[in-house]
Amino acid sequence: MEVRIRLQKVGKNAKKRYNYRIVAMAGMSARQSRNLEILGHYDPAKQPAVVVFNREKLDKWLKRGARMTDTVRSLVKKHPK
């Protein structure tokens, strides 16, 4: 099973201000389907944007062979913790 680390849209559509979770999901599953594990969250509505993720969990999934999407990869590069 291919695992992807990607964004999952959460929250209400209040003036197009979505929040996102950074999650590990099966590769071909739909965006709103069940995730394997929540790794963090991303709030682009705040200034500056808030990115919080658990580095230990992220590294654990990467060691298992999970691949990050381009968006998540850029968020992790911009906010190393």
C-alpha cells in the first residue's frame, strides 16, 4: 500500500477560510476519506500562516516509505522545527 503525506481540508466554508490537517493517507484514497494518522495542521488564514506538525511522526512515516506531496514538502521546508 502506497502512503502519501498530504493535506486534508477541514472546517467550515466561512468566507473560503479553510484549515487543513497534515495527514498520512493511503495513496489513492479521496481527500476527505479516513486517514491513517494526523501529523499536524496548517492554517493559511492567519498572518503569518500557522504550520504545526510533529516531526517524530513525520519521520516515522517517511522511514516506512511514505511520500510527501509537493505542497506538504514546501510547508515542511519553510517551517523546519
